[in-house]
Amino acid sequence: MFTFGTALLVGGMLGFFLNAITIVAYLRVKEMRTPSNFFVVNLALADLSLNINGLIAAYASYVRPWPFGQSGCSYHGFHGMVSVLASISFMALIAWDRYHQYCSRQKLFWSTTGTMCCIVWVLSIFWAALPLIGWGVYDFEPMRVGCTLDYTIGDRDYITYMLSLVVFYLLFPAYTMMSSYDAINKHFRKIHHQKFNTKLPLRVMLACWGPYVLMCVYACFENVKIVSPKLRMVLPVLAKTNPIFNALLYSFGNESYRGGVWHFLTGQKFVEPFAKKIR
């Protein structure tokens, strides 16, 4: 358990640090406060929340058994689910926004951004709350250091809830990201200027969350308990590294954001990205 706890601790602290910089830079640097960057900071908030969820699990792994009781377990599962659903949703929204930014040249208004962010958070809370009222159930992970949706029961409630999540919070966001970044890539080729790697965002999301989701889908049809408990713990630990990569991709690797982060960290004058200069 020391290994899992250390992995969660290191990943959680690194992700927390990177996403905290993303959020504070947005708040401190006035030039960064644009509608598009508001999607990025909301992604950072969701990922920061997931980092905190992982740090709670890391703490529990060092003070075993789980110190917060069954009600604390349910809240931990709910909190983690809200964070995950919001994070994936904002990744899709950023892809959609980038499509309009580079391809259609449609201006994003604050009213649209604010409304969409509110919808994402409300829907994430709604879907995460359903297991608390009987559609699915939150329970301990195999090593009892954290809580998540109980995929070992495999009953009708779990199957219908999980497959609904897969459709609305994996397949649909993945399709949005794939179609948006494919169009952006074609635009970059047309103007002979590759401003960022359009393949990385979707690949990173699927690499982090894909194995865990596949295990959960497998549990809909087969007895997942035949899978080693240690392997079943490795997959959520891998998934919880996603906030680290998101911060590197969408904040430190984003031409519309990294200038503000640099200004916040060094005090040097904010430089507008090239993309804004050519508009």
C-alpha cells in the first residue's frame, strides 16, 4: 500500500501545484481573463478537485483502515465523480472552442462561456449524485484507500448507469474532440503553420481514462473480481495522472495561456500570442 499511496501523493501534489498555478495566474493577470481562457481555468478547477480527491486517498493509504467511515466513503466517491465528469466535459468544450477560434473565426462571448460552464457543473453534480439516490452505489476500491462507483456488483443499475456515462461522458466528448481537432489540423495544414499538436489532447485523455473505463465496461458483462486487486488499483491511479497532463497541455502548452503564466511566475510583461496578432 505504500507504493500506491506514494504514487497518489506524488501525482496529487504535482497536479495540485500545476493547476493551482493555472488558476492563480488567471486571477492575477488581467490580460488572461478571456472567455476562451475561462474554459481552461474551469478545467484546472475540476482537475484541482480531482487532485484533492487523490490526496485524500493517499492519506487514507498511510493511516489504514479508511478513517472517514461509510458516509465519508460516499462523499469521496461523489466528489471524485463530479471532478472527473467536469474535467472530461471541459476538455471537449476547449476542443469545440478551439475549432471556432481557428476554423470558423466566431467570437466567443462571456454570456455563452458562463452559461456553458454552469451547465457542465450542474450536469456533473447531477450525474454524480445519482448513485447516492440508488442508481449505482459508491463503495471502497479494492485496497480500501478510496471510494468510487462500485463496479463489482454488476447489477442492472450499475450496467445502465455505467453505459450511460460511457456514452455521454466518454464517447460524445471523444467524438467532439476528434472532429474538432481534425478540422483544426486541416486548417493548420492549409495555412502551413502547426500551432500545436492536434493529436495529443484526445490521445492523452484516452490513455489516462481508457483502461479504467474499459475495466468498468468489462464489469458490466463479466465478473471483474477475477482481475487482480492490485491491477484494479493501478488503473485509477493512472487515470488520476490526467490532471498533470491537462495542465501541461492546456495551460503551459497553450499559446493563449502560457504567456500569462510566464508573466505571473516571472513578472515579465505579458505578450499576446501570435494567433491574436494576426486577427
